Amino acid sequence: MTVTAPTALRVSRVLLEHNDDPSTLGTATPRLSWAVKTREPGWQQQAYEIGYTPDGGEEQTARVESAEQLLVPWPLEPLTSRARGTVTIKAYGPDGAVAESDPVAIGVGLLEASDWQARFVGPAGQGLDDPAPIVFTSAEIAGEIASARLYVTALGWYRFAINGTRVGDEELAPGWTAYHSRLRYQSFDVTDLLTSGENRLQAVLGNGWFRGQMTWDLHRAHYGDKLALLAQLEITKADGTTQVIKTDETWQACASGILADDFYDGQRTDLSVSLDPAGKDAKGVELVEWDLPTLFAPYGPPIRVVETLPVKEIITSPSGKTIIDFGQNLVGWVRLKTRGQAGAEVIIRHAEVLEHGELGVRPLRKAKATDSYLLSGGDDACEPLFTFHGFRYAEVTGVDDLDPSRVEAVAISSDLRRTGTWASSHDQLNQLHQNVVWGMRGNFLDVPTDCPQRDERLGWTGDIQVFSPTASYLFHTNGFLSNWLADLAVDQWEDGSVPSVIPNVLGETHSGAAAAAWGDAAAVVPTVLWQRFADRDLLGTQFPSMKAWVDKLISLATDDGLWLGGFQYGDWLDPTAPPENAAKAQVSPDVVATAHLIRSAGLVADAAELLGKDDEAKHYREVSERSRQAFVDEFVTGSGRVLGDCQTAYAMALVWDFLPEDRRDHAGKRLAELVEQADFKVSTGFVGTPLILDALELAGRPDLAWKMITATENPSWLYPVTMGATTIWERWDSMLPDGTINPGQMTSFNHYAFGAVADWMHRRLAGLAPAEPGYRKITIAPIVPDGLDWCEASYDSGYGPIKVRWERSGAQVQLTASIPPGVTADVRLPDGTEHQVSHGDHAWSAVPKTKEEA
């Protein structure tokens, strides 16, 4: 049954490249995407027209006969540096009806190194232990200002201000990239901050990822030992003349009241010293050499404050300490307002959990995670500028009678647009899903990190390899992960090996070996972005990296295609692994490695075929098939037993389709036996966890998948929920049942990898699954398990919002779906009947098949 409604036709959203904010495009030919909103059922675009009107110029238009709406090529003359104007989209339907967009203001950044007149400058004679410097100047602007734009970046973190007012709302700018190869800049419209006459420009600089401590070795200045600012303020006046104010040798520097800053250890601040350089002892600056061609414009949104949380409870610990509980594990800092004696010290220590009532700091390892403030004697705001912490709890000393109304937690994240939601009648699963969202938020700070709290916080490739499908449903990650993949490509070793962390700050000693599931991020993540966002160009950009990775694996493999021996992480953090040997798993590392060789070679073959590289597609397909046959010959018995005889071994073999048909059924039955013997507890690590529930469905046992995801005894997805978790844990038992922290040295309480299960929740419990790239076609086929009364999901696709909901009503299940223009859906109801639908609101009823009927 199709539900009709009055027609309202318009283009509702226009994106250029990956940007919700297209004010600083980094290309002369930006791709465009748009959604069409209409209530007319079945409406489909037949053609589109793109218009561009440069500021002060004539409109240019181009019409293309095509139904494409996602990442379509720029059809007009290439744009130039600093170009500004408006873009409009017209989408034509089959009856000639036209959907039009509102004009979208766009701008192009500085595309060439020669566009930069500014040079990097930093304090002369700076040392690693100096207070955070302020770099500043005063400039005279004569005449009426028509417009002004600031282009800025730094070696280190920066906070820029003009005439005492902060520029922008970005945190930890310019973010983290492989700085020696790629350094992001930002641009801001600062017209309203300037005045005719004298203007003060300044930036305070922090160590950040550039010069702060890195890794558990706590080595400093990984990218360089000199902080520096690059700023270029371009002013257009009412009479048409221009003026450029730029960083050069004429700028000055002084010390700020930030006495020390480090993103592991925290920030120490003297609040009696303002961030205003006026009246401070100034010294000269020096030019800092840096390669300007490394500069690039943002691929997506910056890190921002995304939420503030009030105090949930103030606790007095058994030892008498004052501890604030914010009720949610988050990433950011504490903002505290207070007044005290000049020179008195306020200290704030952070941790994710309490252990027997006290702050649980052992999992932080060497990270001090402590902010301290020397009070000014007046009203003070205690809030750091150049650090962040992973925490739910904060221990405060130096404040008497702490007023909860004057304290809040500030949560930061890359400000990605939320695209996916999920909810159900099962409260614990709802909390699990919420934990996944918060875990992703806290670990997506410009780089997809493993954890946000200890002396690590690195872009581990294995974590995002397994989590990227979930991430790309929950948030609009295309630009974010495309940026990270660009870093992966430049940090990839010459022999094709992929470092374990990106950006690579571990060096060759810790990150030089090719490791299965970790290095495979080079092939998997671009494929996920193609599947979820239809970004074909990204596949083309990353193809050399994908190919180099698989070529490296071929060089390591035996003649028949087995990848044996060498360093491997294996099925990392299998629950049977001892606390200090996370790689010791039930499945052989050789099985894991060869499985990933098969998979990645197949993905490279798929990409080559899509890109029209037929010879390479044939070659890598043969590589994959040869290794698959070797896998079966070496690791699979005639009865379908897989070496290791464990959940992960069967999950890989079933989901990645390695097994001959005559052994597939036996393998599925054996997997079901293992799950039942384990009382539905999880026995998988990083590799098997994203696969196990799909494998059970392929084995014909969705009932076991449901029992597994709703199990509450350790190890399980819901055990942490029963222990009060508000993010995903690194270990299945990061907290033991008695409230003791797991004795392992790796015990994070905010690690999203095991949250990869949320992708299955979206696709199978709710029934909203992509079937073609960019969600152009979807499959709606929820499993409707006993014990779940309703489930729903929504996804804001490039074509518009998709919504699916099912609900029990007596013996029947009511299923509804809302499909945007440009999307079609294959629907399979719980009674087995099938439908194909397109744009519109749809509703069906069905009586689910019994287990015997299914």
C-alpha cells in the first residue's frame, strides 16, 4: 500500500565535495550533491542544471541529462583561488516539473603555494618548556572595509583573535594530519571584526600534536621543535583596493599565562596573566622554514564543542576527595568558575571510571590528565585551551564548597553531521547504541583514534577498518575519512606496508611490518566510502595505495597464496587472551592473515573493475581466488571444520564466502554449536566481532544472533551496559564484576572497535541496509526476533532521509518505510513476501514465519 500526500517539490540540500560549509573549497572543480524533497510518490530526476554566479558577475549554467545526484562533476569553467559566488541546482522530473534550490554561497581557498605571501613565524629562541607564546602585530587599515578574509594555520595548535575577539569556533586547530606532507589551513570571514584605523591581530600557540608528547614513549617534538604561525589577512576596501596583512619578521611575540600544555598531561595556567599581549615583555620573531605546497583546505568540519554536560553528582570519595560525576564518559575538559585568593591553586584530575570509590587513574598509564590553575584573586574561569581528556569523573582540589551550577563538562569532537539513528523496545540495546555514538564522538578528533585518555590516542588502522561501516552510518564521515586516507597514502611505506597508526608517529620500529586487519584499512576503508557514499573518485585516488598494500601481501605469501608467519595482531583482544598478551587468540594468526589477503585482493579487483582497469582487475581476482583455494586446502577439513574451531574462524569463512558449497552448511552448523556451547557469550576479538552475527544468519540461525547480542554475562556486548558503561570498552571486561579495573595495561573505557556491531543492528534488527553505492538502492528485511516489540532506524542519505520502522501488533508485524526521491528499495517481509518500491511512504502487514516455516 502506498500512502500519498500533497506535492511540494524542491532541492532541499546542496553539498560541494564533502562540505556542509563550502566556504573554503580546496579544488577548482568541486563535485556537487543534492537531495530532492517532494511528496509526489515515485518522483525521479531525469536531468539537472547547475548554475554558478560569481560575486559581481554573470551566471553560468550547464544542463546534464542524468539521474545522478551524488558527487556529480563540476560542469562549468574551473574556479580560481579566492573565487566567491553562489551555486544553484535545478532538478528536472519526468513531467517537466522542476525542483530548485536556494542559492548556496561558496568560496574557494588558496589553491597554489604562490597564493601565500605570509611566512611561518615563531618566537625567537623558543624552547620546549617555555610558556605558550603569543604571536602578534598591530596594523593600520585606511579606508572603508568592504570584506576581509583570514587564511591561517600553525605548526602546533593556535587560537586567533582580532581586536580581542576570538576568530571562529574551532578547537585544537589546525587539527592533526601527516604534517610534513599535508598541513591543513583554515579561512574565516573576519569583516565584522576589523575597523578602519589600528587593528590588533594575535594568536596563542600550543604544542598539540605537532610538538607535544607522543605515544607511550612520551617523545616530544615529533614533527618539529618550533611552534609557528602562518596568517594572511586579505582586505578588500569599498574603493576596490586591497590590503594584505601577513605574518613576517615584523611581528612580535611574548609569553602567555599558559605555563605548560600537553594533550596527555594537561595544562597549567596562571590566570593572573591574560592572553592580551599589551603591556607584556615583547621580543622578536624568527622565520620558521616549512614547505608551503603541503598546505591544503579542509575536507570537512573542524573540531568544535558539540555539547556541554551539567554535573550529575558531587561525590566525596572514601579518602575524602571531591569528585564530580558528569554521568557520561566524554572527551573534552572541565569548565569551572570560581573565586579565590590570588596565587591559590585549583587542580582538576580526570578519569573515566571510579575504582572502589576513588578516581581510577591506572588505565591512563603515563598520561597525567591534570589541569591546574593559579587563581588571579578575582572571578576566574578555569578552562584549558590546549589539551583534552577522556573522562566521566573529575577530582577537584582547591575549591571549597564546590557549586555544581558553576561547573560543566565540555565535550568536543569533529563536528560531523549526524546521519544515522536507531532505537528499539530493548532498553539495554538502546544504551549499547548510545555508547557506540559517544565512543565515536570522543575518538573522532580529526583522526579516528583508538582511545582518548591514556598515553596513546593514535589513529590505529585496525580499529577504523572494522568500525568504518558503523561510523559511516552514524555520521557523515566521507570527508573525515577521505582526509585520513590521504594521510595513510603519504605515510605508507615504499614497499606498500601500511603503518599501524596513521598519522605514523611510531616509526618503522613499531609500525613497519605488514599486519593483517590493520594494514587492510588501505583497501577496506575506501571500499566502505564507495559503498556508503558512492565516492568513485576516492577509489581512483586511493587505488595506488590499495594496490601497493596487496602487492606487499603477495610478496609475503607462499606461491600458492598463504600468508604465514611474521608479526601479526591477529584477532586482537579475543576474550580468552591473557591481560598482557592481547594477540593470543583462539584463531591462528595465519588464518587471519590469509583471510585478509583474500579479502583485500578481492576488493582491489572490484575497484580496478569499477575504474576500468581490466587487466589489473583480472590479476587481483586471480590472486584472491588462488589464496582462497589455498585457504580451503590448508585450513578447512573435508567436513567444513576451520582451523582453530572458534567463532572468528567460522565468521570469516562464512561472511567472506571462502568455503565450497559442500562445506558451508557444516561450517555454519559448527559455528552454531560453538555459540550455544558458550551460552551465547562472545568469543571474538577485533577481527571476528563485526562478522559473528552476520555469520550466524548465514548459518540460518538469526535466533542465535539475537541471543548473542542480548546476552549480559561477560564477555558480551551488554555486560558493560550492566556495569554502567556509557561508551564502548577496549576489553570485554575492562571493569571486572567486583568493580576492579582489569589488570591489563591496555584498559580503555572508550574504544569503539567492539561497537562495530551497531552496523548489524542498523541493517538487520531495524532492516535498513544499503544495497547499492550511496544508498541509491536499499534492502529492507528486518529479522524481527522474539523479545523485541519494535525497532526503527533512520539514515539521512545523500538523496534525503530514509526511515524504516517495524512494530508488533498482536500476531502481525507492521512495517513502514519512507523512501526519498532517487532511492529504490527491495523489501522482504517477515512472512517471506517481497516487494520493490521507490520514493514515497509505504506500509505493510505480515505474520512472521515460525522457525519451522523459515
